[in-house]
Amino acid sequence: MIAPRVNAAGRMDDAKKAVEMFVARTYEEALSYGRMLHSDNTDRKEADLNITEEALAIIQNDETLINRKSTVVFQPHWHKGVVGIVASRLIEKYYRPTIVLTKSGDIIAGSARSINGFNLYEAIHACREHLLGYGGHFAAAGMTLLPEKLELFSAKFEEIVCATIEPGLLIPELLIDVEVEFKDLNAPFYKILVQMEPFGPENPRPVFIAKNVEDNGNSKLVKDQHIRFSLKQGNHIFNGIGFNMADKFQLIQTNKKMDLIFTLDENEWNDQKNLQLKVIDFRLSGSAL
């Protein structure tokens, strides 16, 4: 609850508000800053969603961009604080090294995200002739450049990626920890999972697969982008959410059994907590992902 809101302060406005909340001398003062952080986080989510939609539309309407091995997109009005998040969102759809750029004063600035196994920093370093500045590491980076260098930089980055990336790296890989059945997913099981937190790069959240799962008849599209799942396996029913999976909704409508890859989390609504599946991918049982 707290961490995303603290993070949003620096992305959307001024991180000083988060500090002021933590050092507040009274509850009322802390609550006041907390409301500001909550507002920042709401703005962050809206900017994230809108910019991601715009960026996807740019790619989908440009045959050249679709067929590249890298993504570089730019719009001057995009919020600088969320371009890194958007880059990660684009990788979920187009699995390749990705850079999202926006205007910052008189120059262009942005963030880059990589895919597993590809050294993003080295690729950007190879494009340094077109940059004012850059920095980062294997998986993520930032850069600044002059507007007149944008096309040259984009072309050079694509050239470097094409020349150095192994084709197999462009195929997304899902690492599944274990197969489970719905009957095993209960409160004691989730309590054990929580004891493994915090999850992160060196301690990833466990990923499960459940096979021969059926639609319960209530799955639906949400905002024309996401799937709200209602699924059953045997006598056990679970709800879940799958973000940006609208293009696979027709698989559910076949009413055939599916294999489901997901993580498990807890959804709280109206003061009630229920386990929820966060779907990563799914397929018809017996077919390839």
C-alpha cells in the first residue's frame, strides 16, 4: 500500500513530500502528506495507462516499428516520471530492448529497459555519438539527446541491436516453479508464500501452472484490455486478472480446457480478503504457449 505511493511522489512531483510524511510529528500532518502521495499515485497510474496506450498505438500503426528488433518511441507530452514504467509495459507486448523518450525542456530524455540476457548499457554506449549523456546498467538505462539527433539515434540503436542480439533472446521465456491444483491454493498455502517476501530480482515471486482449467462462464473483458477470469478446476473456483490479454479472450470463448500460468496474491474489497490469480499467460490444454 505505502511503497507505490512513496515511489510516485518523486515520479510525478516532489519526493520531499514522502520524507515529510515519515518525519511528521502528528498523525494529522502525516495523513495530510499521505493524501498527497495517494493523489500522486493516482496520477501516476493514469499517466502510465494513457502513455502505454499511445505508445502501443504508435507501434501498431507503423509496419516498420512492428518488424524491428528494438523499440524507440517518442512523444513530447509524455510524463518523464513514468517513461521507464511504460518501457517495461511495452516489453510485455513486444519482447525486445525498448526506449521511451519525451521532451524535457529543450532536449529529449528517456528511459530504456532490456530483455533477459541482452546488455542494454553496451548497446546504448555504442550509440553515444548521438547522445548528450547516458547512464545505467545491463538491464536499464537513461539518456538525453538533442531533438535533431532522435532519428539518427533510433536508427543506430536498431542497427546495434540487430548486430549483437542473439535471435533466441527475442523469444520470451516463462520460468514455472511448480504445477499446482486449485484445491491446494488456500489461506495456509498463501501464508507460507508471504513468509518468502520481499520478492525481487534475486528472490522472484513463485510462478505456478494449473492444467485443465475451465472457464466458469463469468470471465469478461475489462476496459477492452484486460481479462477478469472466473475459472474452475474440479469443484474449486478461482477469480483472477490478466492484464493486456484482450487479444487472447477468444481462447476462453472456445469453452475448452486451458493451462494457466499465474502468481498468487490477495485481493481486498469491501473489507474482505480473497485469494486471486494474477494470470501471466494461458493456452488451450495440449497446445504450445
